[in-house]
Amino acid sequence: MADHIIIGSGINGLVAAALLALKGDRVTVLEREDVIGGCLRTEELHPGFQHDVMAATWVLFMTSPAGAALGPHLARHGFEYCHTPHPTAVLRPGGEAVVLTMDRARNASALNALAAGDGDRFAADVGAVAADAPFLFALLGGSLWSWPTARLMIGQVRRRGLRGLAAWFGRALDPARGWLEATYQSAGAQALLAPWVLHTGLTPESSYSGQMGRVIAFALEAAGAPIVKGGSGAAAQAFRRLIEAKGGTFVTGADVERINVHNGRVTGVTLVDGEVIAAPSVLASVAPGQLYERLLGNVNLPEDKTAARRFRHGRGNFQLHYALDAVPEWLAPGLGQVALIHLADGIDSVSKSSNEAERGMLPVTPTICVGQPSALDPTRCPEGKAVLWLQIPDAPRVIKGDAAGEIEGADWDAVREAFADRIERILARHIKGFDKLVLARKACSPKDLERMNVNLVGGDPYGGACSIDQFFIWRPFAHSTNGDTAIRGLLHIGASTHPGPGLGGGSGFNAAKRLGA
């Protein structure tokens, strides 16, 4: 009998399992797929080329409480970061590039050169995040319904005054458009920062997207955009070695049919093959629909099930992977060692593409994020070759049409390659002789991503829409409290719960701490 069963081996399940195993508890991790990791998945899409087919960048984990607690243990099991001092850049349609480094003085100088004062205002923005870090990151990552958070809030009232604290929250709710247009004169500075809000599941017009943009700018400058040597799948394997070394077990191909409940308390799970695994504690790292409509389908939970049916998922995600015969030569200088390059014109282009996707349309000009993992980690491919990882964070979950009026079809299987061609045409304008470099291309539509991971509903990688009504103390539901459920011994973790999506492992960390880790 296990002390804890963890359903799902994504980042939150792995973090919880590792912390509980280090505590000495008996942990069993169940994964319905044949390989562990959830979105931490690395595949050889062309002989000798290793591609992260979903999650790739690890800055959130490296800077998180989970990363601090588990980093030394994981390092002993082969977990190693790969870095570059140039975490991100934007490349605009006319070929103008703006690069962000990990040096604040260089960043301020570069942005001041674009428009007088922009660099100084950038330094002030990231400096304000640093000054507020203890309070801000406790809200973004901690257990909100808790005495530590209550004491934190009381301390902030004493420090700022009640009206001052209300003003702080008011400023924190500003949209990215308002922040960027009011702060930066240069279109290049605005274009550098605007696309990042898409990686939080928001848009430039969303409440609190301005604050999230400032937080990301701070994190990129302070910690960069690291990847894991060998790929995110290698990170999952390092977790596995750590957990197994402490007595934990993994079962792959283990599809849970239901969570077993007796007299309001969890007793374990039953797999689809009929096997029953007993445990007094279950942590379910799944989307709300999976938890309440499938795993607890026979349990009377009217409030939760009504809320689960109303829970909204966000935009889909589209991935495009290339194996290249040579290192790409960007036509704009200074991009060869940049970890993540956005192809975007500015706030309006980001807003337009995300709005088209939210309305079910294939964007005319999608916002494209280009990762260069082999520039940071040469082990990803043969010497002299290259891997490109493209993420399009504004793809429709359900296709209603093409905003350009060019692509026909409403099923992702039918339109995937045509949409990939559109993306490739945009990319190829910026790389010398791109068509001659391509050895292999692999496109993954939102529908493909959901096939790989059932919790990516409609290809939504963020565990549900991240609008204010489904975030913070209201995630996943308005009545939610720290991942608790109405079933004693059952905790809900994962991207659909606070603190939300990303590789920070926050909900797994918070759950493990509540269980004594």
C-alpha cells in the first residue's frame, strides 16, 4: 500500500512525488502514457536530433521554491541547466531586432538608444519587481488561503496603509497594452515585451497582463531562459531516478478509471484494467473535466461538477520543429545565441493574432516564438547541425475559419500542414537560405498536443483560461481553496490550480508541504 498515489507525472506531480519521497513517504506515480513527464517530453524526430515537443524553458523552475528545494538532489541524478546570456529578442517584420541580455546596464543602454528614457524606465520596472519580490512572489506562488498569507497581507497594510495596498493591487491589474504604451516610446521596446504575455495565457488587453509582463522581464534578466541538457524529457528522467532512489515507484500505461471514495474519504484508485491500488492520499494532476466528470464521475459533488462544466479553456498551442543541416544564419545580427526569439511587430500584432485565435480563426500573422535549443545545448543534434523549436501561442482550439481567407477546413488534421507552411514562410524571410537547410519538419497542432496529453484540452497548455475570474483564489473555481476537494485525502494539483501553468511546480510543491514534506 502506498502512502500517496499521484495521478499524472507532469512537473507538479513530479515535484510533489520527489518532496514526499525525500520525506520518507511511499509514493506511487501513475502515468497513462507510455513515457513519464506530461509536457516534459523529448523525442527524436529525425535521427540524431532531440526535440522538446512541448515544454522547453526552465526559468520558472530554476527560480521557484521547488527548484531551490530539489535542485541539489536532481543535480546528483543528471539534471543540468544550459544557459545563454541572451535570453530573448524580438525580430520585427522589417528585420529590426532588439535583444534582451542578463545585464541591466546593457539593457538600459540598448533601450535608451531606441528612445531616450526607455532604458531607464525598463530598469525602474524590473527594479520595482525586485523591491516587491517577497510580497509579489508569495502571492504568485504561495498557498493563498493560509495564515502565512494572512500575516503577509497584514504586514503590507502596516507598511503601505490600507489605501496604499489597494492602490498596489490596482496597479498590478493593469493590462500590458496600458503599461507598454504609457511607459515606452520605442516600438522596438514595446515589441520586445508584448509577446511574453501570451506565454502566461493572457493577451495585451487582459487584466494583470502588465504585471505578468514585468515579472517575466525581471525573471529573464535575472535568471535567463535556461533549458535542461538533453531535453525536458531528460529532466523527467532525473526526477524519476531521484524518486526511485527514495523508494518511490512509477507505473506507465496506467490509465486511472476512477478515484475510489468511501464515506467521503479517498481509499485509492481503480485502473481501466480493473487493478485497484490502495492509498489514503491521492494527488490528481489533471484538468477539472478529467477529475470531476471522469475520475469522480460516480461521486455526488454537484457544486464542483457544475463548476467543472463551466470551466473555460484558453487558446490552443501550435508547435513546429525543425532539424537543420547547418546552424541558421539570421539576417539580423546578434541573434545566433539568443534562447527565444519572438517574430512580432508590436502590441497591435500580438493583440490581433491572439484575438483572431480566441475567435476561432487561424491568425493571418501568428506571433511566433523561435527557440534555439542546440545553441545552448550542442548535445541536441550532430555537430554543425541545429534544432529549432517553434511555439505559436495563439492557435484556435476549435477552428471556425481562416482570418486570411486562404486555408479551407475546420479540422486541425486537415489544415495543420497548411498553417505550418504559413509559419514557415514568415520564418524563412529572416534566415539565409532556410529552405536549403531543412532536413525534417514536424508540426504538432492543438489536436495533436491533446492526443499526447489529455489534460491539454483543445491544445490549451495553460490548464484553462488564465483570466482573472479563473486565477489566484478563484482557480480553478470561485469556491476553490488551495487545491482542496470535498473528498478527504484528495488534493487537486496541476496547471488548472493555483499558482497556475508553467514549469514552476508550485501546486505540487504547496501540496507536498501541506502533507508534511
